[in-house]
Amino acid sequence: MTDLTALLLLVVFATLVATGARHWRIPAPSLLVVGGVLIGLLPQIPDVRVAPEVISVVVLPPLLYASAEEIPWRELRLVWRPVTVLAFGLVLATAVAVGVVAAAVTPLPTTMAFVLGAVLASTDPVAVTALGRKIALPPRLQVLVQSESLFNDATSLVLFKVAVAGAIAAHAVTLPAAGGQFLVLGGGGALVGGVVAGVVALIRRRTEDPILETVIALVTPYAAYVLAEDLHTSGVTAVVIAGVVLGSTGHKLTNATIRLQVHAVYGTVVFLLESVVFALIGLELPSLVRQLNADENSWPIGVLAVAATVIAVRLLGVLPLSAVMQRRRGNGAVTWRIPAVVSWAGTRGVMPLAAALSIPLAVDDGSPLPHRPLILVLTTGVVVFTLVLQGFTLAPVVRWSKIALEPEHTAREEARARAGLARAGLDCLDELEAVEAAPATLINQLRRGLLARLDQADADQDDGTALPGSVSATGYRELRRTVIAAETAQLQRLYADNYISDVTRRRLQRRLDLEDAGLGDE
């Protein structure tokens, strides 16, 4: 079997499993990991070896960018304090705790144990976003979990580089040096991401070609990542900042047709990459285990101990932080529901795997780095364990906590917003009618459709009234697009005034885009 054939088979397998997961309403990352492990255990399957650049350069940037695009800037400003505490304090505590436990229960020396701690210190944005898409968490809580998983990578990356330097060079790194490295990595990456986002926004404002827009959207995360890495800053941070900035302004940069095409293409790319990478994580574990030495056969105990440490430290760190925040807001009795969900959503995934694969093969004197395969096994094992345990049980935990938004809540919010858009459209028609800017027949037809929406009729159903023969199709399209523009402006005002959530805004904007694109060309 050639490498190309194996890759194609992996894509087909991952796509089928991910499609089945959606159909059965099972978290796709968890099912993909289980499927990958089962396939990897078959004796006919050759050993799987993944080059570090495949994960870090090819797969990671678009997945991080897609996750960052989903974070609304408005909600992010409201949760920056807990995100900052979790991204710094909890990452440091996790790295230390995992290092201590790994040194005690595995053959890893202290330096390599802390390399493992740095690798597993941060939650994974790709896994968290993929697991959270089907769970209707309150907007602020959803943004908190996703933002933490995105912004704690800079801290984890600095710890990882410090730990690796100590392991391969056998010398300690001072605290001021580590602080300076963090500023260069995190601050430099944020600066690069902001510059890339600004340049891309300028280009997209002046572009009306759907193909060119799609290419720009696909290239943007790679440009941010590669440019930041070439400047010796954090490529991950650069991609995250670019994604957050462009995600909050993307609806203002292009028209409806281009937005729909970019969304469809990017959604397809993200689906394929997510499916393949999570299947690859499971598929690689049996192969890595077969490479271990005889003194490393106790790795299952190490995986269980480290995974339990990761989960316990997160729970012990989130609970007091949540209690302090709830008391500061004057919420009365402190509830365990929110910290339980936040703690249980802290899965590990693609990021730790990419970091572990980038560990050097040798120390400074040229000798092999000891126990590197064991670190890969422990990392992959913990990733698989958290994806399976927390991935399959996150939805029941959310239901048990009773903080998930009921479908009726979302439906009521959307209905109110649609009514507001319809009223904005009617006001626009009244203004056009007052200045006789359009034929009365067109205005009356559009008014009937908008009144039907106010009466809770199906907004997407055509009213069945044929255009009079004396009215041109071009005139109808122009007038309907004018009304859609008024509805879009009202939608943005509703979001800016906190009447609707970002999820509702995106859903209604997509409906308006579909209606606009369905009018065709003039």
C-alpha cells in the first residue's frame, strides 16, 4: 500500500465515521479517536508515523482560525479576566502537577517529566470547539471555554520551550528569560496576527471575485502562522488573533454570495481536517506503543495517572475561581453547575500532539533524547482518554447541570429578532413609498411578505404571488435588496444592543445572505 493510497483510505474512513457521528448525535472527535485506535490494533495495519510539520503547519492553522472566527468580540470582552487567570495560572499549575506525577509513576527523568507537563498543560481549541458545537451553552460560558483554549496556548508554548531547553541543554532557564520569551512569543504573535488581519481586511474590502475571496480565506491562517514563526514569535497566537478580528468583521467585508461560498468551502475543509486528524490520533497510539522499550511497558498506569491529574487540577483550579467571580457579581449562593461544565470541557487534542511531535530527537551532545517515544505515548494516551471520557460524557454533564439553553429559548430569541427585521423592512418600504422610489405593485408585494413574517408565517416560504407582467425582474431584485440591506442593518443594531446572541446573529445573517443570493444577478 502506497502512502497516497493509505491517505485516501484514511480520509474515506474518517469522513464516514464523522458523518455517522453527526447522524447518531455522538461527538465526532471521540468516535473518530475510538475508531482510529480499533483500526490501529489490527495486525495488517502498518505503523503510522506523522511528521511534526504535517500537524503544526498543514492541519493546525485552519482549524485554529475556524475556532477563533466563532468567538464574538462582544462576549470576549466580558470574560477576559477569567480567561486570563485560566490561561496563565491554571496552565502553570497543570504543568507542575503533571511533571511531579509523571516523575513519580513513570521512568521519565525530572526534566522530561516537565516537558510532558508543558505539552499537556493547555486545553485544545480544536477539540473543545468540535465537542461544543452541538451543545447549547449560554453564550458567555461558550465563549469562556473556547477563548481559554485558544489563548492559553502561548503560555503552554513558552513552558514547552523552556522545558525542552532544560532537557536537551541540561541547564536551567531563569525566570526573567522565560518572561521575556513569553512577551516575544505571545506579544509578537498577537502583533503579527493583527497586522495580517488588517491587510486581509483591506484586500477583501476591494475584492468582489468569489474565487479570489475563497483563496484569501484559505490562505489567511497559513500566512499568519508562517509569518509569525519566521519572525520567531507564536504562530498559534497570530492565527488566533487574526481569526478573532476577521471573524468579528467578516460580515462587513463582502457581499452575501461571497460569504456563502467562503462559508461552504471553509466548512468542507475544516470537516475533512478535523475528521482526519482525530482519526490519526487514535490510529497512531498502537503504533507508538510498539516502539517502547521494555522498561516503559507500564505506560497505561502513567496515562491514567497523568489524565487523572489533568482533570483534577482543572477542577480544583476552576472551582475557587468560579466561586470568587460569583460572589463578586452578587449572585447569592455559589453554584457548582458552571465550574463543573467548564472543568469537564477541558479536553486535550491536536495541540498537545503537535507539541509532542516537535520534541527534538537528540540532546546537544548528539545522543538520543531519552524516553521521547514514551512522552509521545503518554501524550497520545491522555488525549485519547480525555476525548473518549469527557467527549462522550460532556453532553450528559451539561444536561445534568441544567445550564444549557432550551430549544424554546433559542427559538423565542430568533423569533423576536426576525420580527424586528421585518419591522425594519416595513419601515424601509414606507420610506420608499413616501418618495415614490419604486412601483407600488412591488412595494405592496414585498409588504405582504414582511407582514406574513410578523404573523409568524414561514419566513422562507414564497407568498405565491406572481410578478405582474408590467413589472421588471430587475426592479424587484433592486427593491428586495434594498429591504434586505435595511434588515441587515437592523440585525447588527439588535446584536450591538445585546438583544440577541452571536449565534442568532450568524444564523439570521445566513438566511438573509441566502435570500440575497437567491435573487440572482441583475
